[in-house]
Amino acid sequence: RVRNAITTWKSLLKIARMRDKIPLRNKSGNKDYTPFVVLDEIRSTCFGEDNPPTDWADLSLLLPHEALRREMDAMRKIVEALRDQYDDSPDETWRVVYFCEWYIDSFHIMVEDHHIAEEKIFFPWIATRATIPSKEMGNSHDCLINMMGEIKIACENIVSKKGLQCSVEIATIKKTTPSFVSEMEEHFLEEERSLC
């Protein structure tokens, strides 16, 4: 996974270097070095109409954060819709099982890879070009990864039980997810304010 993260970040850095050499074309066809972003779809509270992202440096954190924000929004809504248990309706266990499979096979990996890429590639690269604020981002990553691990363990148990007899695990997911989403949002905002 580190190799995938390195490849992704190298691609982003290559694009960033090219970005300074190749102008974008705006709707009228004129050369424009401002990145095209639809501001009304940005969920970040750091950027918006009054403070739009202005270059690749702003977008380097904003783009992956926005993708994860959208996934977290869907995650929050799904978890809110989950029933407390599915023992009385085994035909509906697929709902909780599919959520857990998505969490284990997709979301958990995406967030973990994102944090690895930031810690091993992005922040060290930024440190060669700018002063990074003294607060160590790694500590907040550890806290978030612990919360994600708690959700993952609950999901693994739910999948292994095929969604039956899982009221304790579902309760764990319902309790941990809102805190996790809130902490991630705060974490993203802190990084965007500090580094962009």
C-alpha cells in the first residue's frame, strides 16, 4: 500500500510541476492558471466563495479531503439508517453486511493509505519547501486510526456472523462513527488551515 501511495503522490507532484508550465483554458478559451473548482460543491469550511483555492498547493490537500468527506457523509447516513439488530429479519442482514464489507475493503484502506501518504511523502516533501506548523499531525492520525480500527473490528465480526446476533457490534459502529466523522472533519480542517 505504501507503493500505491507513493505512486499516487508522485503523480500529483508531476502534475503540480506541469501545472506551472501548462496553462489551463477557461470557459472563454483564454489561458488561465487558476484551477477550476466548483465552489458550491466543496464541503471544506476552510475554502469557499470568500477564500477559493488558488493553486495546486491548495488543491493538494483539498482534493483528497473532499473525496473522503463525501465518503464520510455517505457513511454517516448509512450508519444512522442501520437498525440496532437484524435477528428478527435475516433477509435484511445484507444492509449491515454490505456496509461492513465496504468499510473494510474500501473506506478503511482509502483513509489509511491517505494518512500514510501524508506522513511518509506529502508532509516531508512540504517540509523541504515550507515551514510546517509545530503541532505534529502524526498524533492526530494515530487517534483517528485507533477509532477506525474499532469500527473495523466491529465490521469484521458482523461479516463473520453474516449480520446475525450483532447488536453489540452495530451499537459500537453507531456510537463510534459520528465521533470519528467529526474528528476527521476537524483534522482535515486543521491540515487545510495549517498547510494551505
